[in-house]
Amino acid sequence: MFNLFNSQEQLNTDENYTFEFANPVIGGDAEDLKHIKTLGGANGEETNVTPVKNKNFGNTGSGNGGPAQQSSRSIQLGFRVTF
């Protein structure tokens, strides 16, 4: 029997806040993400531009075209006959 208690937990979450280049937020929390700035210029300096947020940030991602949740409860039976 697989997934005995039929839990439907998320297996992965999209953790990309943005796909633009930005400095990491060290020691910050989710509220600090609203204040990050993109990197640009010749030397990769921080600009005064807020990056575009990934619309799927924090949601369940999908892998290989399918949902990224646990499979529902299932049972597998096997028989072997030998002579």
C-alpha cells in the first residue's frame, strides 16, 4: 500500500522570487523581498529598479508536466506462479 493515509502534501514549491539579477537577502524574511533592487550597469551595481515578481512564487511547482503533489492512496498486488 502506498500513501496509506492519503496525504496530499506539496512535494516542491517555486522558490524563485524573480528571474532578474538581484543581491540575496541575507538574514531577511519574506517582507524584505519587496525591497530588493535589480543589478545592472557595467559593474553589476544595484539600480533603483524593483524586479518583476515571479507570478508562481510560493505556489506548488510542477515537474515533467504533472502536479507536484503526492500521489493518492493506491494498493499494488502481485502474484507469482511457478511450476
